[in-house]
Amino acid sequence: MSENDEVIILVDKNNRVIGDVPRRLMNFGKDYHRVTYILVFNQKGNLLVQKRTDNKAFCPGYYGITTGGVVEKDESYIDSAHRELQEELGFDAPLESQGVFLTEGEGFKIWGKIYTCHYDSAQHGELNLQPKEVASIHEMSINSISDNKDKLLFTPDSFAALQHYTDLLTHPKADDPL
């Protein structure tokens, strides 16, 4: 399916499904929608961070701390997460839910669900990056991302997902069953 054929789930400000819309008609700055965020950890405990291609509509050339994307019509958060992991990095793995959060900013209103997984090249094989979306992969620790001494440009929604995750590590909450 091409990007123009994608149909995205629309939700209200309380994350209740209210309809769907073709991606090409989506108003990302106005319409609430669902997105999956997968924090992919390697054997060293560092994150695999994606450098986005320069042709991405949202934050071209930025670093995406997570793998993931919009939840499509007739798709659950978990199904979307597995699909995105396979599309963007070329592997699949068990996913552990880290909860749901709301993030809003310039050009986005998102109900995101965070997952974590572990990547091991011996088990999963080499990464197979999606050329249309992922320019390169960079190994980074959570602390180096948070400190950002190199002044890298991170996508604001994936940075919010990481902040939500680190907040959960220090203040655990019950997971939302969505």
C-alpha cells in the first residue's frame, strides 16, 4: 500500500475512535490520531535511533528515537507496532507495553502507545532499513539523548515518548489496556 492509500484512525481528545481519513486528507495539526512508538534496545542497553530521510513530510532529517508510525484503519496499536518494526527495521520481536500518552505540538496531536523490545543481530539477523524512511541507525544511550550535548534534532513526538517512558521508570503506573 502506498502512503497515499493509507487510511488513518481518527480519535477524539479522549482517545476514542471517531472515524478515519485517507492520509492525504489528514490534518495532522488539527486531527487527533494514534501512533505507535517502539523503543528498540540493543544488547548493550542502548537505543537504536533512526536518522529520518530528507524527504519525510514531518521533521525531515531529524532523529527519531523510536520506530513506529500511525495506526491504520482496522489496526490495533500492537498490530501497528509489529508492522512498523518489520517495515522500518526488517525484523520483529516480542513487544512490551509501556503505556499510552498524549502529546501535542506544532503539526501533531497524538495518542501514542509506547512499546519496548530488544534487538540482537545474532537472533534477528542484520537490520534491513526502509530506504524511503530510514537514512541510517545510530546507537545512543538514554542519557546521551536526554543530555543532547551534540545538539541533534530529535522528532518532538518521539522525544515526548522517551520522556514518558523514563517518567514511568521513576513513577510506575498501571498500563492502559488499549
